[in-house]
Amino acid sequence: MKSFKFYIILLAAVFISNSCTDHFEALNTNPHALTFNEVDETLIGQAFAKAQYGSLYGLGLSYQIAQNLHSDLYCQYFATTKPAFTSDRYGQPFWDWISLAWDIFYTQAAPNMQLVEEAAFQAGFSSHYAITRIWKVYAYQRMTDYRGPVIFSEFGNGDTSVPYDNQESMYRSFFTMLDESMATLKENTGGNAIIKRAPAEIARKAKTPQPV
């Protein structure tokens, strides 16, 4: 009887271990999300626009709430007539409001920037890559100046724990990225990048006279 129970437990353990790892990558991959190897030159502009919007405005009023009702009030750029907003009197901040911009940045802006950056690098689109890196500096500069240490160099590494970068290391990376990007753009003057282009087939059809 004891040996029978032992084999049952052993069989269950084998089954559980196999079921936990079988198709693990497929089960944990969003089937609706684009990967960098699926993004061609016709889609880079759209992904970049999403990164821009997420960096500047977030979702709805997230950046307006985080910026205007906290930093701008503290600096006396704005004033509020609502007594419920204690943030204009240097009182307790509304942490839920402050976290709005953070959440939107790291769920929308940063993933799209990384997608465009990797896609442009893999495809050899040097101008696209340079422009994306310049925008990346602008976006992350806002984040670190507002919050201090943030996730930067190790963003999207796939680990369960992601380290934060301090401001000094981030700014040193910023200047390097800007210098490299500017050199690339100077080498490719007169070119086009990060524009919304129709696929070649659609472009050919547009040039072909259509019957009346």
C-alpha cells in the first residue's frame, strides 16, 4: 500500500512539473502584441507615435494630474481654487495621482520605445534608430528629473526584479546617446525616417491610373 502511494505521488509530481513548463513561453506571450522582428518600416512610425504620446500625455489626464496638481503648484506656476487639493499647500501628496504618469509611461511609452529601438537596430534603419534614441533621452530625462532613480538601462530585461538607475549614470548615458545619434543623423542628411509610409503594394496601386 505504501509503495502504491509512493508511485502515485511520484507520478503526480512528474505530471505537475511537466505541466508547469510545457508551452511556458507561448502561454506567457501576448498573442496580440507586436514583437520587434514583426515591425517593418511601415509600422515603425506608428509605434513611435504611440511612444511619443505616452511620454508626453499619458492616458487621459494622467500627466496633467501628476504635473499640474503637484509640481506646478509647488513651483507656483499654477494655483487651484479647490480646497480639497492639499497639494497646493505643501500637504500630503496624492500618491495615486502621482503614480498615474509612472504607470502609463512604463506600460505604454517605454515598451513602444524599446520596440522601435530594437526593430530599427535589427533592420539597420540607422536614422530611425538615432531619432528614437534622441526621443528616449527626452522621455527618460523627464522621468528621472521628476522622480530621481528610475528603471532605465535594464527595462524589459525579462527578470522578475529590475534595478533602478541613478541620475548620474543616466545622464552620462544620455550624453553618449545624443552624441552618437547626432553623428548618425549628420551622416544621413536629406533622408526620411519615422514617417507614416504606405506599404509598397499600396503605393504602387496609388500611382496606377484607375478606370473611370
